[in-house]
Amino acid sequence: MLQKDTQQALEKQIERLFVLSELGKTFTSTVNLDQLQQSILKTTSDILLPESWHLLIKNRETGDLDYKILINDPALNRNQPVKIGEGLSGWVAQTQQAILWTEGRCEVADIPEDIQRSIAGKSILCSPLRSKNQLLGVISMQHSQPSFFTLEDLRTLTTIADFAAIALENAMNYERIQQMTIQDDLTSLYNQRYLHQLLDHEVERANRYFKEFSMIFIDLDKFKMVNDTYGHVHGSDLLKEAAEVILANTRDVDHCARYGGDEFVIVLPETGKEKGLISAERIRSAIEKHVFLKDKGIHAKFTASFGVATFPEDAQTKQDLIKMADEAMYEAKHQDRNTVQGYRKKP
């Protein structure tokens, strides 16, 4: 009987080693973050058979842990970030110590008593995701049977976590590089190169489905005075604030880009001239009311001029659409600025 149990344990170990070997190949073969996270989910579920589990990734901006995957744990709020040091996952992130909680005790570390009370009656595995001594996130899984997970399971999870951390870092770096190719460095809006790709897509879509879309061309009024008065650093700060105001007053489906210098472009899918003018007026009013550079102690007021053109009403190519929206914007400037002008064909 003992020999049979030993044989079964050995076969199980060999099976896990094979799966982990295949796992390494899978993790290193994809740079798509969503696909990678789903692969982590499938692998851990197939090997360790948890009833519930979650994957948290450290937010580079806030430093908190954001839920990327949350399976079968209604007590947790997917939209609520976890602070480092908060709860079991936050504690594991803070200490960067993998833990096994089984039969009412922790096998490898001393967990604070308040956390022990919150996980009593469960069996839990939890491991940090680290690469090059940097915390990337936390993976955790639970089972309602108090003695379900074992030390062998913990070793398996930490191996998965090591593979996953390297793959996640690669995927995150790839995603950042991809983002850099389409984003403006200063404002984080789309750049001009990507704007042209978006316009190609919208023109093709409009032609295929007999739709229309509009473009808003924006130029900040007397922006040179900001640089001359407050310096180029504060001029850059104002451009970033202007981009934030524009984003806050557009729809999720709209595409906002920095065209160059102090010029911005917004592409409004499935939007005619009338609604395009209304959108432009909303943004114009928001910029006029906004107090810029308050955190710098300057409290500057600023305005912008807007031109609106619509495809295919005003233009049949993206180049002409940009030209018509630009012409309308210059007409707005000639009307003493801080106004919205729709494109009007010359007689």
C-alpha cells in the first residue's frame, strides 16, 4: 500500500513538472497582457484546483494593487484597489513572503492576528509576483476545506509565480512600448501619427456603412503669451491641463489627439455637424471657465478657438477634412477668438 501511495505521489509530481515546463513555454510565448492573465488563471486552476482565487497587479501610478482577475469571491469588490499592507494580499505584497494557511495556522510566516481572524476556517495559498526584486502583484487562492492545500502546493504556486512574473513584466513592457508609439509624450493624448490611422479607419467605416463623423480642430488663443510671461515649463503644464479639460468633456468613443504645438484634434464617430458644434461649444465653455496653473500659484485664464468639419458633408478624404476643420478654426480666430465655427464652403 505504501509503495502504491509513493508511486501515485511520484506520478503526480512528474505530471506537475510537465505542466510547469509547458507553462514556461506558454508564458514566454505571449506578450498580450489579457491572454497572459487568462493563461495564469487556467494553469493555476488546473493544477491546484482552488474554489476561488484572484490576481492583483500593482498600479504604477497609485502604488495600490488592482484586481485583474477575481473568481468566485463575492466578499471582495473588484473595483476597490487593495493598499499595500491591507488584508492578506496587501500583507503578502508588503512582506513579499509567500504563505500557506492550512488547518488554522501559517506554515511559513507569522501573520498578524487581525488577518488570521479574517481567513479562519479556510485553506489559502498566496504568493507575491516579483521580477528583478520589484513587486508586480499578488496571486492568491482559497479553498473551504481547512487542510486542502499543502506545502507541495505552495512550492508549485511559487514556481508558477516566478514564471508569471517574468512573463507579466515582458507583457507590461511591450504594452508600454506600444502605447508610446501612439501617445503624445507631453499630454498622453494620441499623437498625430496615430490620428491619421484613426482617420483612415473612420473614413473607411463611414464609406462602408454610409455613416458620417466630425472633426474638431482646436487652437489655444495667444498661447505664445504664456511662454513669454511664465516660461516654457509652465507653458507645457498648461498644455497638459488643456488636454485634461478636453478629455473630461468628450465621450469615451471620441478620439482626442495633440496635433502639434498648441493645437488639438478631436474625432467624433457617427456625429453630424450639428452635434459636432454642440460638442465643440461644450469644450470651449469648459476651457473658458477653467482656472489654469492653480497648483503653480498662477491662476491663469485662457480660451481657445474651434473649427468643426464633417465627413462626407464637407470633405471626402481625411486630408480635406483636416484642411476644412483647420480653415473653420482660423475663421473662428478672425472672429476675435474664443468661439466655435463650422466649416462653410466659400461662394
